Amino acid sequence: MRVVEIPSSLDYRNVDAVFAEAAAAGAEPVLFDARRLRWIDPNGMLALLCAGQVASANGAAARLSLPAGGDVVGYLDRMGFPAAAASVFQGSPRRAVRTPSRASDVLLEITSIATNSDVHDVVDRVQSRAGAILSRTLRYPLAAVVQFSVILSEVCQNIVEHADGPGWVAAQRYNWTRRLGRQVLVIAVSDVGRGFRDSLAEEHAERFGDRWGDVTALEAAFLMGLTRFPDTGRGQGIQQIRKQVARWQGLVSIRSGTARIADSPSWHPSPPVVDGLPRFPGAQINLVLPERIDD
Amino acid sequence: MTERLAHGRHGDAATQPGAIDVAAIVTDAVASRGHNLVTRPTGRAVREAIEQRLALAAASPARKPPSPHVMLIDFTRVRILDFSCADEVVAKLLLRYQGPDRPGNIFFLFRAVDEMHRHAVEEVLERHGLAAVCDVGGGFQLLGPATPEERKAWDTLERCERIGPRDLAEALGELGEPLLIGLARRRLAYWSGNCGAAALSALARTR
């Protein structure tokens, strides 16, 4: 059995190592050893679920060991991680999702997205909590809850329309005191579906010739708004997400295949495109919305 | 384009506007989920329900609307309108009724496209090169791409409500007629040849 050590802190900055080890396991059974885990964000949780799915898809049994106690366990419970993990990892105890209190930082527990009906449910469900977090914590205008709901809808539809398989979404507020000196809202969306390159290949690969690959596919979708549908009305979702997140001075990145593409704000300088990452079969979208600061 | 409203002069024409409550369609035709208009299939289902309602009305002698007539697509009770739904319910509906093979001679107005909806509507119109007449809270406006001359002509017509053939040159200059005919081709105004032009909002108010 291959053991994949999960670091004590897991978020969007270090999930690639987990993907790499999960993919390298081949048909070997995999134990994701997260007993040392102390801190995890929505991207980390969804990455664990995706890595487990990748390992299972290779024909191996995937198991997960979580810490026996501590704050992180309570947090995982509040985010509904055990319930989601039970559908991925063998022998994972299925515990009920704890309903967050009104004061909880959880905006959206880990939610499976497989159909458009799931997208409706998510949008309906986040209304009251999103209003409170966006206006009181991030100090966005009241109307931002509608814009946020539209973003959430579009980003979840990406799973339904392009992944050809189920995925998850989760969102959580954090106080990035040391990193940014501000509160942020982190929204993670992941699937282990076809990925951008495969989704767009039939419609666009020929035109790009030898240049076609994960980077080209991400650029085509992210920068040019291309989709696999030959319809000029399609492809607006990602474009509009980028525009709105930029207005809020947020971060948006998409990871698919061996590449990542991002719109990075000034507080998070990073290259717009990264290639040569460990292969991730589906797509992982990361949004970070920072608290508004007065001009 | 030279058209006549059903009863001749547009001032007394049978142009009682129809109105379609989009939120009611979301609830009835799609699912009982509140009034959030999100996801492409939902938008498509709502557009198809609107088209079906228009087709049924056209097929029913008792309810048959005059041709052409103005239909108000009312988003007043819709809370969230995402881009996929705006594309289906606004852009694709307009496209369906724009060409010569349109299923009915209907002009569309959109209501309660306030700031929360306006952005989504403008983006999808831009993407398709369409324009639409929308009530954004403070009266009807022309949304979507249009030349400055088209906008000026549309604004003038909206202000005057109707412009007869004799007043055309005074109101809009020599290019008034071709501009209004162009707006009518884009289904943004009504042009009746002998009787001049009418703003869609004026027709919608006409009993």
C-alpha cells in the first residue's frame, strides 16, 4: 500500500503534491494519511476528495486517516467533509453534517454538484449566509450577494456542462491576518471530469494544431471565452467571473491537466500561467475574494 | 420595413401589450424553487415556455393578439439572473423573433432589468450584437450596442413617443427616416411607412 502523507497545512498553494502522489500510485491501494493535519481550506478538502477519486479510478482502494481530535476535526465536520469523504474513501465513517451556527464562518458546506438542480439548490441555499458575510465581513455593497450568486451559479455550471461528471463546491470565510491583513472568502470548485483540454478538443484542437495542450485549452477558455459548444452565447461564464472578481480585487485561478491559469491581484503576485504541474484530470477553480478596503 | 398595426393608425391600434411574468414561469414551468433564474437548462425552459405561450396565443382566435404587437417580458420578481439565463431568455428570444422566419410579428420590451440584472443583459446583448428596449427602473432605455446616431434617433423617438412623416426631418434631420427604418429592422422601434414611427414603450402604453 502506498501512503500519501498529507501535510499539516493544506490549501490551494500545496495541493499539487497530493495530486502527484495520488496519480503515481497507479493501481496500488493508497492510504491518505492526514493524521498530522492541523489546517485545511476548501481547496484542500476538495483536493483530498479528488485525489481519493483519482486513486480509486486507477482501480485501487483509497483510504483516509484523519486526526483523532482537535480544531480541524470540528471544522471538517462543520464543512460536511466526512459525509463527502464517505462516498470516496473506503471505510470512511459517514457522519452527519453539523448545521453551522449563525455566526459560523462556513458559507457553503462541501456540496456535490452533478446536475443543474444541484446548482439551483446551492444558489438558493447561500442567499442569507452570503448576504451576511459579503456585506458585514467583506464590506461589499448589498447588491454583491446577487453578483456573488451569479458567480457561484456560473462556476458550478462549469462542472455540469464541461466535466461530464460530478464535482464539489465549498466556500468559507477566513481572517488572513498575517497573509493579507484582511478577511477573505475562499470558494473552491473541483471535479475529476474531462478537464479543459479534453472538453474543448473536439471543437478547437485542430485549429491550434501542435500547440494544443493544457495551457492552450486553459487560455482558450479563460482568455478567449471558447467552449465546446458552437454557440456564440456560450463561454460567458468564466469571462464574467473574471470581470467581477477583478472588480472586487480578488484572485481567480483554474487548474486543469498539467497547467494553471490565473488572474492575480496585486496582493498575490504570481505568474499568469504555470505549466508542468502534476497531472490533474479534471478542473479545480479557486476564487479568493478579499475584504474591501477604502480607497 | 413597412408594417401596419392591426387597426391601421398606430394611435388607436389594438396594441394592448401582453406581459409575461418570468418569475411565474420559473415557478410553473421549471420547478418550484423561488425566483432565481440560473443555469442554462432553466433559461432554455423558460424561453421555450414563453415561446409556447406566444404560439398558443397566436393560435387561439379568442386570444389572438394583433400583429404586430408588443410583448413585455417582466423580470420584476426575478431575483437572480445569471448570464446563461440572460442569454437564453433575452438574447435568444430576441434572435428567434428577429429574422424573416420569426414565428410571430412581436416586438419585445423588458422590465425591471435594474442594476442587478442590467449587467447580465448588457453582456449577452453585446455578445450577440443585439440591442433591446429595457425598463431599468427609471424608464425605458436602449441597452446593447448601437451607433451614436441610432441612440440619438431612438432617444428622440422615445421622448416624442410618435413621429409622423411630416415631423421626421425636423425631429431627426435628413437621415431620420433611414435611421428609424434601421431601428425597426432591429426591432427597437415600430415603423409603419405612411404613419411614421412609434416608440415601443408608447405602443405598450396604448390601450
